Amino acid sequence: MKAIVVHEYGGPEVLKYEEYPDPVPGTGEVLVRVAASSVNPIDYKRRAGLTKDFYPLKFPGLIGVDIAGTVVNLGPGVEGFSAGDRVFAMADNTYAELCAVKAAVLAKVPKMLDLIQAAALPLVTTTGNQLLLATEIKAGQTILVLGAVG
């Protein structure tokens, strides 16, 4: 498959579009053909080595955390998904044509969204949800979100 591969930490110039081994879904994983992935601050931070102490890359490696695509096949023990399902998730190694994703973090794309829209949701909605949980916002309260960026 083709993927955006990183062979060393650095700037955007270390991103290489090249052949990379196809992932094989393990137990509890789903193989997804990637239709879209979004770019998040964590992606450039990993590429630059800013997270190597707690979220390192193994070279050659892949980056990317948001994915939307179509199920290709299922690893052992996976239920609830079928080949052809439109899905999205926050996962690792999403800057590639194929990605093995844990079924536990995978969701079916709502009918009203296309795959590009769905790929923009995983990390940012997780961040928003964490904010709501941390601040104990209650139904009916009004909040102001100012400068919500990565």
C-alpha cells in the first residue's frame, strides 16, 4: 500500500509518500480502507519528535490519528461490522491506504455525514467531550468556547 512514511524526526520534509507493508488485522481489529484522515497538532508534534518521550515513533513509521473509510475485512473475534461498512475512529497510523483499527474504538458513520466530514470528528470530539466532563457542565447551562484550537 501507499502511505506517508516517516524515517526520522524532523520538519515536513521527512514525510515521504511511498510503499509500506499492508497491515494485517489482529484479534479484535478491523482492516479499514482509508478514505480520509485529518491533520491534527499531535501529528506534527509526533513527526517533529516533540512527543517521543511518551508517544514515540518506531522508524520507519506512520502518523495520523483520525480515520474514516470502509471496512475491508475483520480480524478474529470481531462482531458488529461487515465488509463495506462506512466507519470512523481515532486510531494510529491513519496516513495510509489501509489501517488496522481496534473494533472497540470504531463506529459506523452516520448516514448524514460523508467520509470526509467523518474524518474530521474523532480527535476534536474527544477533546470537546473531555472538556465537558472536566468542567462538569450540566444540561441547560450556557458556556462560551473561546479560541478552541490544538
